Amino acid sequence: MTIFISVPWLMTDHGLSREVFGSHSPRQNHILNVCFTVNGMVEKFGGTAGNIAYSLSLLHEKPIILATIGKDYQGYFDWLESNSLPSEGIKIISEEFTAGRILPPIKPTIRLRIHLEP
């Protein structure tokens, strides 16, 4: 399975999230232009590849990640190593940055739908 690596940056709460993003519809993304200061940002390592590999390792599996990563790979590789996950299957693209996104603070919501077949 080949899937992506991503480094999302999460904005820490700045008090405007409900005002700015609360009534915004995803269908309006093309007209959304927002600028404000934030108290800070937190770097999180993830992407489907890292999340699945980490979860499999918790089940005592030995996952191998096959993906690409940008020239800013060192922090992600340090995270992989600290979680005993291999990086040998990850190709470094030295002229690009790793895929990323900046996310506003959101209230956590957990939705689980489990369907088990006999």
C-alpha cells in the first residue's frame, strides 16, 4: 500500500475561530480570504502513511512506509525513529517541501461507525 505523508500545522486557539470559520461552508472556499494573528502553531506529523504505520505498530505489526517526502524530512524521520517506525521505504524529494496544510483550531468530534461481518 502506497499512501501519502503530510505535516499539518494546527493553529492554537485565537478566539476568532467560531466567528471566522463557524458559519463558513466548504462550498465557499473559493471566496474565503482571512487574515488574523494567532497565539501560535503546533506541528503534528501524520498523513495517511504515518497514521496507518503508527496504528499497525501499536498492534505489534512491522509496517513499511512507501511514500515520498520533501527536503524538510528530518523532523518527520526523528518522529518515526522515536516511534520505532522504519524510514527506509520513504524517498526524499530534495527540491520540494513535504505536503502540508494549516488548520484552524477545531472542537474535537469523534464519530465511529463499525460494521463487522461474520
